[in-house]
Amino acid sequence: MTATLIHMLDFRAVLTISVLIWLGSLTVLVFQVQGWWWLGLLPMLYECWLGWHLLHRGTCAPSLTVVPPGGLPAVRMAVLIAARNERAALPKTVEAVLADLGPEDEAIVIDDGSTDDGAAVLAETFGLVWSGDEARAGTGGAGHRLRVLRRPVNRGKASALNDGLATTGADVVVTLDADTLIRPGALGAMRQAFTADADLVTACGVVVPTTAERGWAARIFTWFQRLEYRRSYAWRLGWSADRCLALVPGAFAAFRRTSLQAVGGFAVDSLVEDYEVMFRLHAAARERMRTAVVADAVAWTEAPVTPSAFLRQRRRWFAGFIATMIRHRRMVGDPSLGRFGRWHLRLKTIDIGLPLVTLSVWVALVIHALGGHVSGLAIAVVVAGKVLHDLILHGAADRLTGTRLGPAGSAGRGTTLLLVTDPFIFQPMRQLGAALGCLAALRAQAGWVPQRSATGRDRPLTGGAGGVTPRGNPGPSPTTGAAQGVGDPSLRTTLEPGWPSR
């Protein structure tokens, strides 16, 4: 009986339960129903339980530093860099990639209808010769393993990545954002991981937010995001141990080429192509999906440093997340997908409404406190308990990631202060961005936005991890396994993907 009830909790059922809890919270908020303010503690308890579960599972994850046994032939890698109007960032990004490539590897830059001269600058810098819409060098020279593909019409990032994917025969393809700067040895670490495990389908590196802005506000905002990113790797360890990892950040991710091509590549109609493709990879692999987080594959990427840019980014991310969940709704509760379908996707369905619930709860508590319906002492106890819990949980997560990742992405000696202020400054910002994403998904309005200011594009970045200071402009049917949703009008979202405007 219990198993039957659990199996019935598909996407619609779980979403309905989440909406009912949200409406209950709103009822408490609007009508100030005395004695029911504790309803707002439910999402807090859910977050607490999930955090500790993932932290526990993360301690069971295998080592992130992989050393393949001797005698195995190294896999061939192709680094795909999709770019649009990235003249300032591309040369340094490409220079770092070329310095880290193996003798059989290649780098492919796909210029997606740029209106600047970034492609021409690359060709001149690395001695490439144009032949039609492709530039490459002969043997020898700095750019002999570099190709540039120029597309006169802008068709979006996912489409650009697919074009690059179609031109390579490498064993593993690495996606890299044009403003992401890899640390020396990062590609070698990825190569080792895929060489050591022939069943590994996808892996992610360690992406560290940074900024070129010099103002204190931009620095503090970046530190909060470093703390968030570093914490997220503890959760990814847990999901990976459960074989439920659903996100490898496209800023620095690696895929087995044959697996990626088998599911049709990246979805050109998705706002979050790196997240959406993982659903199809899981559907194709069933319970055999192998993922990894590679500790030594470190890269810096530029983060939004103003509240407006941050909210636009999170709005797009969350709208894309909702669209992906709706597109692949039949996977929720599917037992053939193992824990990914039975466990992970049900939790992700709950997460659709969680930001709205959490915001409603905090507003309700404030209103009840001001109205005298709940004692100030009770509110203080709730807030103090939440802050203390976050300090303990996130401190434990930071210790786990420190053991596995080392100092990469650490916020430094100010971590404790960031943890104390995070629930009052950064978490509400994240929840507001996600709530805006919910509204954008309902209104079918979202798009790509710039993450860096015009003044910060050409200034050198500081604060790199691992003793390296980055330069330039670096920077975060559903069960068939076929490319369902890619070009399928019945499942296509009406949100329009694109590129950041400059």
C-alpha cells in the first residue's frame, strides 16, 4: 500500500502538495490566523533535513582527485567555447586553454553572430588563416590546435555548442564559457578522470566566482557567491554519491561525446542547456549514469556584482529550471530511472514553489510579530535557531569541500561573518531572484542578460584561488533517451533563449 502511494507521487501530485502548502502559508499571511504561524517552519525543516542528508552522502562520495592506472591510453579532448561579442575576454581564455591542452586535444571557438571583431582578433593573435567561415593554422605555431568557426547569424549558445560538437571526433568535449579562465592543470585533471573511468558520462570542474570590479560592494557580493558556490559542491558530492547529480555548470563541464551526441546534443530552446541535457543523459543511461566532481579542475568565472544583474541571472536560471521540470515531467517518479526519478526529481518538484513559500513565511512572521500575534521572543528563537543551524551546517559543508577541494573558492577569514549575515542579506536575494523566475515562467518571459559591467570588462581580475592570479576577463519521450524536447513542439518552452546583451 505504501509503495503504491509513493509511486503515485508523480510531478502533478508533488507539485499540487507544494502549492497547497504555499497557499496555506499565504492564508496565514493574509488573514493572520493565530496559532498557525508554525506552518512557516515546514520549509525551514525541509531545507535543514535535505542539507544534512546531502552532507552525509557527500562524505560517502569517492575521492575527487582521480589518478588513472598506468598503461591506459589518454582520452582525446575538445574544448568548445561558444562566444558572442566577447572580444575582451576571448584571447586570455583561449591562451589558457591552449597552454593546458594535450598533444591530441583541440580547442574550438564558435563565434555566434558577433557584432564585434572578436573572431578576427583571435585569428590575428594566434596566426590563423580564414577559409570561408573557418579559421585554422597549419602545423606548428601557437594556434595549431585552435579552430574558429564563424556564424554570420546569431542562433544562441546551445546551437553554437552543437555546431562545435558536430565538427569534432574527440572522446570528451569540454564546454567553457568565454569569460572563464582555467587554472593550469585543469584540463589534465578532467582527462585523468575520463581516462580512469570508461563509464563516466559527465563531470564538472570547480568554478570560482570572481570580479574585475574594485568597489567594496562588488567584492562583498562576490564573496557571498563564492561561499554559495563552494557550499554547492558539498551538495553535488551528495547528489553524485546517490547517482542523482543533475547539474554540471556549463561554464566548465565535460561530457563523453558519444553520450552527448546520442541524446541530440544541447537543446536550442532551453534557457539552461547545461541543466536540461542532464535529464536526457539520465533518461538514456537509466540507473547507470556516472558523474563526477573533479577537484583539480579549477576555473574562475566572472560573477554578477550588482543586485540587479544578480536578480536577472537568478530569474533566468529559475525560469529555466521550471521549464525543464515541466518539459521532463513524466520522469518524476519513474522507477526505471532509479533514485534520480524516484527521489531527486520529486525533491526538485517541491523546490519549484519553495522560494515563494520561504519568502511568504518570513513576511508572515514579521507581520505577526508587528501585530502582536506572535511574541517577539518566539520570532527571535526561530531566527536565532535558523542562523545557528546554518552556521553549523555550512561550516560542516565548508570543511567537507575544504578536505576535497582544498582552498579553491574559499572566502578566507571572513567566512564566519558571511555565514552569520547570509540569512539576512544573500539568502533573501536568492529567494527573490527565484521568485521572479517563477513569475517569469508563468508569464513566459525570460532571457539572457549581461553579468559584468562595461567598465569591468577590460580590467584584470584579482583574488584567484590556489595561488594563481587570473588575468584578462574570466568569469556560474522522457524515458527513451532520445532527444525529446529538442525540436518537439509539444514539449518546447515559450521562454526565449539567447545571449547577453552588452
